Amino acid sequence: MAKLQQSKTPLEKLKNVVKCGWNADAPVDLNAPSLIQFEESGMRFDFLFSPKKDSDKLFVMFSGDALRQQYEPPVFQRWTWAPHFPGHCLYISDPSLFLADDLGLAWYTGTQDFDPQDVIAARIKSIADYLGISQNNIYTYGSSGGGFAAIRMQLSLPDITAIAVNPQTDIPEYNNRAVEKYFRICFGGRGRDEMRQDFPERINLAKSASVLKAGKIIIAQNRMDKHHLLDHLTPLCQAMGVPVDHNPNDGKFRIVMFDHEGGHKKAETPEVFEQIVSIAIGMSDE
């Protein structure tokens, strides 16, 4: 398998993709890539769809941090990977990025007044229904902040399989200034402790462990990314009641450990990508 590039794709590089509004009767084009744009509850949503002929699977991609010096929203991560996924691909840009010129990471958790989770979940379901795909054959996929969103989507679509690579699981624990920026712009300037108190379930996946235990989750963790291993994966594992070195071939919550120099910035290798996608498809077939 060729080397996979982790780059993100902005709208300016999608000039040949057909842009359209939301059409509930025919939400996606089955013959060519399409960009679906719509507004709801005062926020703009951008979905990028890549069809795969005669597929019964849908992979939903969430993006991590988009460096605003390089990218303007909407931004889609892993667009060039679409040929490698064994199914249709749906890429979702974080709607909150439009709220400030310097906001690159918002974990798809919205603002103090609006959580886009249900809107995104409803549109994913509508697209899957149109494609004739059951929730059991929907796979969310993301790394870092996108991994957080991939897992969290299971709270709204419980029968999907979530695949997360080096994800944050507790936003206030992320040792990055992007956290303060997000809370300042979208949550009235609350600090990390205030967010833990006011929005515990929105920002910490472990708070929803009792629900997530019923779902199918695969986490691929780079051992060389110590911060996410110790401060994000470990607490979630404790809440889920499994060891950090849990068998990747057993149960509904599976962990794939790998080693890749570069830590958090170097996510899954092609071999790990193939492994976790294969595990996910196997879990949905069980």
C-alpha cells in the first residue's frame, strides 16, 4: 500500500467537485464526488462525499486541527485516502471553524448555545438510508480531535463502529493552547475547570462510558505519543473497564498499539490503517 499523506484539503482545492445544497430526497451524487452545503441553527455545514460503486459501507471522516495559517474552512482530512477505503466516504468539516479566523480545532462539540452533534448524526443517517446502508455498516474515522468526534458520534448513532487514532478523550486534559482558544471563542471564555463543571459530558468521553460500552470502538494508539497514551487513552480505558493493552481481537472496545517515531504528529502507518479497517469490518460482521 502506498504511503498515506495526512494532509487536509481545503475548499479551494475542490474546484472540480459539484457543489449543492441539501436535498433530503437525493442527498448525494452516486456518480461523482459532491460537496453538500447547508445551514441549520445559525451554523454552516459542509459535507464532502466520495462514492464507491456498489458498496454497502459508509466511512465518515472527521478532521483534527486545521492550522489556520494554511487552511480556511471548510477543511476535510484524508480526502486523498478515499480510494483506499472499502466503501463510500463522507467527509465532514467542523462547523465551528467559521466562528473565528484563528480557530482550527473545535472537536465538533459546538458552542455553549448549540451542539451540532444531532444535526450531523441526522444527516449521516439520511445519507446512509439513501444509500441503503444500515447503521451497522457505518464507520466513523478520525485522529486527534477528529478521533474524539468519531467516538462521540456513537452516542447519537449507537450501532456504528468508531475508529479513532491517537484521540483526545478529555478536551481539558489536552496540553495544547488550542483548548483555551476554543473555550474562549465558543464557551464564553470559560476555563478548563469551569468547562469540566458546566459541560462535563460534552468534553469528556469517559463521562459517557456507560453508553459507549454498548458500542463498537477501535482505538489505534501510538506508544510514542505519551501524552495521549497516559492522559487520554488510559483514563478512558479505566472508565470502560478494560486494560490499556486490551486485546484488539476481543470484545466491543478494542485497542491497537503501534510505534511510529514523531509521536502525535505521526498517526497511523499504512499497515495500521489496513489493520484497523479490517478489524472494524470484522466487528460489524459479527
